[in-house]
Amino acid sequence: MKGVWGWLFQRVTGVILVAGLLIHFIIMHYSGPEQITYQYVMERFSNPLWKLFDLAFLISVVYHGFNGLRGIVLEYVSSAKLLKALQIALLAFAFLLTATGVYILTA
Amino acid sequence: MNNYTFRIKRFDPENDTVPRWEEFHVEMAPTERVLDGLIKIKDSVDGSLTFRRSCAHGVCGSCAMKINGKNGLACQTLIKDVSFSPDTVITLEPLPALPLIKDLVVDMAPFFEKNDKVLPYLINNEPPPERERLQSPEDQHTILQSITCIMCGCCTSSCPSYWADKEYLGPSALLKAYRFIFDTRDRSTEARLERVAQVHGLWRCHSIYNCVEVCPKEIDITGHIAKLKSLSVKKALSGRKSLKKK
């Protein structure tokens, strides 16, 4: 069997996204653009629970999005060489985004 | 009796490079079937019109085609259900996503090849009992819907995942895998899951429900595929020990 864990993780991150996006939207929307200052963000980051939330949210968003793109590539690209190149590119880009996010969260 | 217009997508491999549309007018009763219209056209208007039909009673699956944009059986579709007034044109096209041979006839070989890949037969090497291998009514009920599949190809050729990925097993083959995996008399669940839980297998199903929408036997194909997905996850979670033994 192949792809079982990948599929399961896509579902799990999907559930995390439903809850996470709700929290994310509420914060972004109701705190108002003028309130989201460096101070405000740093205050949030000093709380380990928010850090954990942001980390889980980041990983879920990147995995869910890029695994979805990979699915499209697997379906629409028939050339084996192009398929491999695109999958490597997607993986690299996903890794770069995760690394950037983790760096910001932990710096 | 009304005068109905049939707009048929035709293709003659000897003369056409691309398919062309042709209109036919037929006197029919609204309670007759689309297949009756096709037979009338072939008998009395144009004998070169090519289509498959065998049993004409919704059992063989030969006359599957795209009727007014939706896959279905011509023998199971009444004129009054696709043409609400005599002015409404009845559009007929071959099944999509399969190689076109002539007019409404497509090459079903790629479809049947996918079916062969899931080992579509009972595998049980235990010594046979004196009489038949018994099955309880409850066990029979689990696979009852999947057994009613007539393999007409409506589902697989309506699946957007199959349109994009011709290597994808497709809803029909996955349903066939379900039919044997969940058959209590069968002993080859692991070998079949191995073939089905693959990049071009289960995970290409995105629950689009086109297959359920068009199935002339009204089988909940997407639901059956979901059960296969969940079985794969359960097997993966409980470890691969049982897989390695076989």
C-alpha cells in the first residue's frame, strides 16, 4: 500500500485548518488592521500556546496546500521527467516556506 | 406521437478527421426510450449510424452513452425524461474519455484493463467444502450494491479524475475491488489493497460524486470507495505485519 499516510494527513490537516482558519480569521478581522502592530504580534508570540497554534497552523497550511498541488500535478502531468521535477520543486518550495515560518516563530 | 429531434455526434474514421453533428427527426411516443429512437433512425433513415446495444433492458450495459450531457443507458432513458417538449432536442454523444471508434461506439479496452488490475475474481485457496461456500444474508448485504454493477462504463468515463489521469483505476474498478475485498468468502484482501491503495488508485478519488450521479444502477460508488480508503487506513494503523505474512 502506498499513499495511505499522505492521504490521512491531508484529512487531519484539513480538520485542523477548519478550526485554525476560524481562529485566524477572528483574530485578523476583529483585532482590526491598526491594532496588529509589532508589539501585538510579539505579545502573542511570547505565549507558548499561541506559538504551538501558529506552528501547527503553519505546518497544516503548507502540507495541505502543497499536497493538493501535488495531487493536481500527479493527475495532469503524464511526462515522468516533468512530474519528478515539479514534485521536487513543490517539495523545495514547501520546505522553504516552513523553514521561514519556523525561523520567524522561534527567532 | 410527436416529432422529436435527435442531435447525434457522429464520426466515421474512414472519412472524418473530427466528429461532426447530425440531426435526425423521428416520430415517437414520449414513453418510448432513447434506444428506440436510435433503432428507428438506423432502420429507416441512416443505416450507417453506429451504436452498441444488446439486451435493451438495462442489464448488459452496452448502450451507455452521453444523453443530453449526462452519461446513461439509452435503453433505460425515456424520451419524456430528456425531452420535456417536442421542441427540445435530444443530444447523443459517445462516452467521454475513451478512445472513439465510430459514431457512438468507443473502445472499452482501457476500461476493462483497469478492471483486470484489481483481480476481479474470487480467490480462496482453502479446500472447498462439501457443498458451496456459505455466506450469511448480512454478509451478502455488505456487497449487494456493488454486485449490481453492470460495468457499462458510465461512472469511470464521467469521472474528472479519470479525464485528467488515464492511469487512474477509476470508480468502476475500485467498486469491483470493494466487491471482492468485502466478500467474506474471499481471502485476498491484502493483494487487492496493495493494487488499489496506490498513487493512481484510491487517492485519486476526490469524492466528486459524478459516478454516483450517472450510475444507471444507482450505486453509491463514492461511498464504497470511501470504505476502501478507511480500510486502507485501518490496515496501515494496525501495522503491516499481516501484510508481510502473505
